[in-house]
Amino acid sequence: MKKLVVLAVALFTFSLMNAQFSLGAKAGVNLASWNISEDDEDDMLKNRIAYHVGVVAEISLSDKFSVQPELLYSSVGAKMEFMEMEADLITDYLSIPIMVKYYAVEGLGIEVGPQIGFPLSATAKAEGEEDDFKDELESIDFGLGFGASYKLEMGVFFNARYVLGMTNIMKEVDDDEYIKNNVFQFSVGYMFL
């Protein structure tokens, strides 16, 4: 078993040494909301328009496959409407998606992969009042992203992705309840190398 692990690490390291490496930046719009277990409260939640910005690397493993790790500042959350009141629930994360990309045709990539997020801040804003609820968030958020991207020869690329929250983001909820992040991301970026 130990020899098999050493062989797998050696093959992976060798493939990375022979891989092409690109580095770039991206920014875009988030269309975020929460998926919650309470059906009656789910009707009160609306999408929140926010943003993301960060750096991206692409490691080409072959003509068709690559791995794309990213480091993003991503503002997500939700809007909540209750009677005449509207609240803006803002949660900002340091997100690390690691996407596996398959290039179906030249420039067009289909991607899927895990994302891990670390909360940076959490604020509820309503009627001129602000309340910090970062201490109520779990320290890690896991999600699964899937989408598509198109890269031009000059290095400019466009990306559409959906990140499905897989874990509960709040600490103090019952076992059968949950609140999960869900976000559509639309990005534009540029690969420098």
C-alpha cells in the first residue's frame, strides 16, 4: 500500500512538472441566496446581488484536462422580506474552489469541483441598524461548483458557475434544520501567463 501511495505521488508530481501553468485574475457578479429547511421561511428569502474578486491558476494536465485552483473574496448571503421589512444578510468568505476542467472544444471548458470557504464577516442590515453575526457561522463552508468557461486566445476568459452549498453554515440549529449557501457566479478574467 505504501509503495502504491509513493508511486501515485511521484506520477502526480511528474505530471505537474510537465504541465503548463497559467496565472490570472477574475472578478464578477454573485447572485446569492440561502437554502433553508423551513419551508415557510424559504418564501421570505430573495436573491442578493453581490460580487467576487480574486486570483486563478490553471494547470494543464493534457490537451483536454486541467485543474484550476482559485483564491476568491466572495460576498454572498441573502435578502429577507418579512411583512414591510427588508433585511440584507451579508456574509463574506475567503473561498477556495478547485475545479477540474474538460475542454470539449478549443476554448470551451466544462468544470466541476469542490469549494471550501472561510467566513470573514457576517452582517445583518435592516432599517438603518446593523448586527454582526459572524460568531454564529460555522468556521468552514463546503460547496460543490459546476459550470462552464470560454477562454479567448488573447487570455481573456468568461465564466458561469453555480456553487451548491453542501454543509450547514450556522452553528446553532437543530439536527433536522439547515441553512446553506447557494450562488450563481458570472465572471470575466484575464490569464497573464
